[in-house]
Amino acid sequence: MTAVPHAGPAPGERGAPAAPSKADTAYRSILEGVQQGRFAPGSRLVLAQLAAELGMSVVPVREAVRRLQQDGLVAYERNVGATVVGIDPVEYRYTMETLALVEGFSTAQCAPLVTDEELQRAREINRRMRRALEDFDPVEFTELNKQFHSTLYEHHQNAHILDLVHRGWNRLAALRSSTFAYVPGRAQASVEEHDRLLDLIAEKAPFEVVEAAARQHRMNTLDAYLAALPAGTGTG
């Protein structure tokens, strides 16, 4: 029996990114609203209203809200519907600890696959972060920080682990403010730790060394945040 060859992409289309689905579009729109404070904690997400604003049916909006539930950004209550939740210090700690584990593993697993071009791109982003310290904008700094880390694992990652990393980032984004807004002094140390991490990757350091450095880098930010909390704030 002759096997039928798999039909690949048409000429000129190989590797072309797929257009985002309506559910993807709705997800990004609602997530952006949460991050920017348009949907404050406790706000109801009325599916029909969101669908009308986005010019689509309720079905993809419902799927987007379901994904936001899975990310921990939205809660569903009987007779109330979907509402935006906030992240308290305990939730923040749990999210950061989980992200430290998956991001540390992710960075170490992808380190041998990072190209010289990607390393240089990461170094340039870190230089921009260092320049940003002079006229500090915590939101801009956080976006550059996300770009930095994504450069090191986004294109080489186990899809399941990458999904966990993205979920962690999305949960943090629900704070609608940068951690660096609470602990601006942490930014300088973060840039220096980035340099060290890049040096380890360039030197082809062992998996466990890169993993420990990336994990501790995330934990250092958590420790700085917890240390800045008012006395008596419960963190579990």
C-alpha cells in the first residue's frame, strides 16, 4: 500500500504564521483591558456587550473568557457570571514561585539552542533596560524584561512548558502594574543578573547552572517585593 505524502504548505507559504482566530483576538483584547485597568477587579464581563464591541458573535468571546478563567484572571459565579479577579500577595507569591520553576527550566533547556543572533538581541534589549534606569518607567521596563526573557526560550521551547510560562506572565499582568513600580531598586540588580545569565549561556554552562541562575533571578524579584510589603501583610 503506497503511503500518501502529507501535503505541506504551498510554495512561499512555508513557515507563515497563521492568522489569529476570533477567540485569540477576543482573548488579547480582554487581557489588555485587564492589564490597563479598563476591567478592574470585580468588574463583570458581559459576553454580549464584549461581542458587540469586538464585532463578533458571543461564541469566541465565551471561549476567550474560559481561557482567562484557566489563567486565573477571571472567576465565574452562579447567578453573577464572569468577573475579573485581582491578585493578592499570596497569589502573587505562588505565581512567582511557579514561574521561577518553569522559567528556570525553560531557559536552561533552550540555552544550547539559542543562536548568536538571539544572544545579541537579548544583550541589546538589556542595554535598553539599562538606559531606561535613567528615566525610570516601570511599565516600559517590565515590557522590555518580558522581551528579554522571551528571546531566550520563545522559539525553542517545549510547547507545554511555554504555555505554563505564558500563563504565569498573564497572571502577573493581572496586577495591572509592574512589580518594579513597587520595588524600583530591584531594576538595577535585575539588569546585572541578565548580563550574568547571558554570559552563562554564551559559555555553554551546564544545564543545572543556567537553571539555578534563571530560577534565582525570578526569586530575587519575589523576595524584593515581599520585603517591601507593609508589616502584617499576610503572605501565607
